[in-house]
Amino acid sequence: MGNTKSAESKSGAPSTTGPESPRHLNPRIVAAYKRLTGGAEEGLRLQHFQDACGDPLATNLWKYLGEDSVSPEDSMSIDVFGRHALSLVGTSTDVYVMLLMPVHHLLRVCFEAAGVEAVQGDQKFISLLVEEMESTGKETENIVQWNNSICPKLCSAVQAKVLNAFYGILEVKKDYSSDILSPAQMFYLQSCLPSKFFPSQGQGEENEQTRHWTPLYTSAEQGISVNRFETNVFDYRGATVAIFKLTDGGLVAVAIDQEWRHSAKRFGGPLTALYHFFPTCKRIECAGAVYCNLKLRSAFMGLSFDKFLSIDKGMNNVAAIEVWGCSGATTLQEQQKLKQWQSRQVEKNKRVPLPGNWDENPDKTLLEMAGFTFSSERRDEGPRGD
């Protein structure tokens, strides 16, 4: 008797707490199911996923949600759909790595979701990327670990497509253009970078999806020049990504969370990293690894990232350069204001008479007698440590 009463509501009507009752399912599950089916009485079908997400993603989602027990010709009930639906819209994207394995298929779906098409040369890069992803093992747990530690945003575009299918959340178009990297390479790079490199869009909202970086310098338009590199990149007081194609075929990107500057010491905060695209595909994260001195003759001249990248003082071993500002419009405006101030100071100093020829200046003679050697007379030395 007690069990019978407990199965009835206070009004005497039979209980509807069973799994088939949409009223007692999570409202987010109900909303997603209704949006996918459009209210169709026959329930959720594979075609609904195909219309919303396209294949092959739709087929993978169907198998995952149906636990391989629902035939593509049958319909999926809201009860079955609700078992795993919310795992697809959580903060972690590990589930997508799991349901999209093996690795080649995972990358294919991620590229398609991001709107990235392979171009000539990408086959070699993708092979190197797969080799790196499987470097610690080919099992799903190995790839999940790699994804979390190296490329945490790899599946973000896939999840964005699912969120659009479930709830109508708009997919923001992303920009993977570059004069040096292919769209696939730029997608991989941006998927690896932390949020520091994707500035806020006002009112504290992150702009990770739009990824609108500011082009500071590109040799495709401005040529390879140490002076132009300094003029356009220095004094940008924010995070940057510098891409270098070397004359030996090497292709790398240097992501720095501090501003570029001439220095006899290495610099770069904790998020500073070097990304190799060719001849290997690898990320090397190392604070204080960047050395850049293209001006100070009192120290070794050149540009390097620890022992993994070396560029000479004239950039003679560089075939192409591209530098992106990653800290938003405000940082760019501050750089432009500083450049304008520096230009005014140069013009102002031009109008001030100089005290004659420095080589004949008695002050220089006194300094030389004291043992001071001027920068133009010193020989280059290797970069000093911190």
C-alpha cells in the first residue's frame, strides 16, 4: 500500500517521474531535443543531426548519444538523447576527442568545423602534427592528455557547431589568414595559444572566438628590414605572435607575452613559447627565452629563442616575417601615440645645434682616458643570461 501511494501524486494522479517524461528532464536537454527535431512527432533522427551539423560529425554524434544501440534508420527518444547530451556542452572538450578518434579523423572534423580547407603543403604539416600528437601513445587517453596540455582549443569549433545545433548560439566566424602560415597551421597555432593572446572585447568579455589580431608587420608588403621590424613591432606593449620562415625551410612562430625590445638580456613571461611547424611540429614553452638585440653594439647582435632559433643581426637567414599584435585596439593606439611623440622629439632635436664633431669632442677624450670603450668600437659578445 505504501508503495502504491508513493507512486501517486497528492492529487491522486499516477506519478510521471519516469525517464520518458520531458517535464522532469533537464530543461537544457528538452530545449536541445526540441530544437533539433523541430517538434517532429517521429522523434530525433540522424537526418536532423546531418542538417544541423553536417557529416561526418553528425554520424559521430549519433553513435555517441545512442551508445551504438540506435540504428541510423530509427529515431532516438529524448530519454536516450538525454543520457549524454549535456556532456557535449560542458566546459571540457575531452568528449569530442574521445568520440572523434582516430587522430586523422579528429583533425579532419576539427578543420571542417573551423571552416579550414587544406592547401598545398598541408599534407606534410598534418603528418608532422599527427606524429607529435601520438608521440606519447596512440590511445585515446594519450591524445586527450596531449590536447589538454598542448592544444586545448582544438575541438572548440566542433563544440561551437554543436551549441549552435542545440541552442541556436551563433558560431562566430574566425580569421585564420596569414601571409606565411596556411589556414590549417594558423588554426593549430591559435588553438594552442592561451587566452592572454585573445584580448577582451570590452565589459570583461573575452574575444577568444573572433580572434581579430592586428597586423603589425609583414615582409610580404614591407620587405625584410631590421629597421621596419623595429619601427612597427617595438613599443607595442602587449602580447605578440611573430612568424618566421627561414631560408633553410624552417617555419616557426614566437609567441611572447611581453613587448619586444633591444636588450642584452633574455626576456619573455611565463606564456612565452616557440611553435615549430617545419621540419618538426612541436611547442616549446620557456619563460625568459627570447633574445633580441638588433641595435646595441655593446652586446651580441641577433635574435634567438634559447637554443632552438637563431636569426642573425641583418635577418639574412629569414625568407619572410609576419608579426601580429594580440592585445587589442587600445594597445595599438598607445603604440601609435608613442610613435608620434617619438617623431616629434626627433624633429625637435634636429633643431637643436649639436656640440661639434663627437670624435673631436674633449669629453670623448676624457672618457677614453678613463678606459671607456664606445659601442661602435666594441666587438660582439654572446647574449648574457638573466
